[in-house]
Amino acid sequence: MNPAAPAHGIAGQRWRNGRLVWRPADAINTSEYEVSVCLEDSTPKAFVEQHHYSGSYPAARFRTLLHHGSELVGTAVFSHPPSEKVLGKLPCERLEGVELGRLVLLPSVKGNGETWFLARSFELLRANGFRVLLSHSDPVPRKNIDGKLVLPGHVGQIYQATNAVYAGRTKPTLHVLKPDGTIFSPRNMTKIRRAERGHKRAIDELIEIGAIAPTARDLSTRDARRAWMWREIMRTCRRLDHGGNHRYVWAIDKRLRRDVAAMATGAKYPKQIDEAE
């Protein structure tokens, strides 16, 4: 178990206003909660951006909400993964697969609330034509520039509790960490290099953390943009060699259980996070 977690009982990871809170292993009274489909982005986006440590919202395709009475206490955002190749590896048509991009519950939701909320969300996914779900857990702790832990790292205990198939780790990669410990995404780097749609916003993201604004010459060619980007990344960010995320897969369509099971690596569920940076 993550050493940052409470010593007694399995704990749930919760978020409030970007801060991590551990919830002890108490039981949820399901009659007090309601799970529903959300057909728009504004509600879950505002919730995720307020409470999740990253402050970012993925490319949502399906969303579920968890209410306790009239209070919104959680959301699950099922999204399109950054790489199309990910969906191509699933045993279903490409758009029948989806990724669990965000799962955010407030500290008030009791310890086993995540597994119950996920189970209800899986039912809603199935009813809406989704057949396979994947998700990733990041086992590498991250700190901000001041040394404060902002992401404790997790091995996917909740996914394991829902009997997900463990499909190994993604490829090791280099992460670029901003001063607050969040990642300057590889997709943003690509946008800057190629001057793709959204590259100005990606440039502004670097400027906001102290990068020197590019000149017209810096933006004149792909090589110039790349040189400016890495010069400013080296000035404002830190590099983290990351061993890869843990990958989990579920057969939402029970007829695909055998095909999803074939994605298993044969390795046991991971139990330890990686060494801190």
C-alpha cells in the first residue's frame, strides 16, 4: 500500500480543491446515493477542474455523476484516449471502446463508494453501447518544485477490486513536470512543434510558468519552435523518467470476457508504487 495512505484498513483516494484526502474503509449506504448519466460537459468539467489535482478535463465521450441528496459528490468521465492506437488494441470496434479518464469523489463519500459507483457506471456504459473499458494507474509519486507531494502514486487498487484484467505497463517515457508537479503533456509539445490547432494555448501554458515569450523568429519554422520549446522547458520544468503506467481492462459486454482476458500479461496485480523521484 502507498506509504502515504492511512495505516489501518484499505483507504479510498479522494480529492477536494486539488488536495488529496484518504478515506478509511467504511461502508457506503447505497440508498442515500444516486448515479446518473450526464449529457453535457459543464457540470463534470467544473467538478473535475475544481477538485482533481491536475485541474484538467479529458476529451469526454460519456459522463456519470454521483449525488448524495442534492449534493454532487463524484463524477466518472469516460474519454477518448490521446492515442488512437490504444483503442485499436481492444477486442471491439474502435468507438465501442472507451477510457476512464477521470474518477473523482469527494472525501464525504465513504470508503467503498468508488467500487459501487464504478459498478453502476459500468451498467450505464453497457446500456449505451460501450463494450470494453480501459484505464491506467500512475504508480510514480510526484512532487511540486517545493518538494510537496501532489500525487502519491497508485497501483489501481480500486480497479483490482472490480476484477479488472491487468494488461501490464505502458512503455517507459519521459515526463516534463511543471513547477506544480503536473505534466506538460506530450500532445502540447506536438502542437507547438507542428503549429497545430491549440499550439498558442500550449505556448501560453509555458509562459504562465515563467517561459520567455517566443519571438517571430522562434515561431518561424518547426526547428525554431522545437528549439524555443525545449529551451524554455529546461528553464521552467523538471524531467522525470517514468517507468510506465499500469494498464487495466474490463469487458463491459460480458460476451467479450474471454477476449479481454486474453489481454492479461499473466503477471499478478501490482501492490507497490515506484520509488519517488
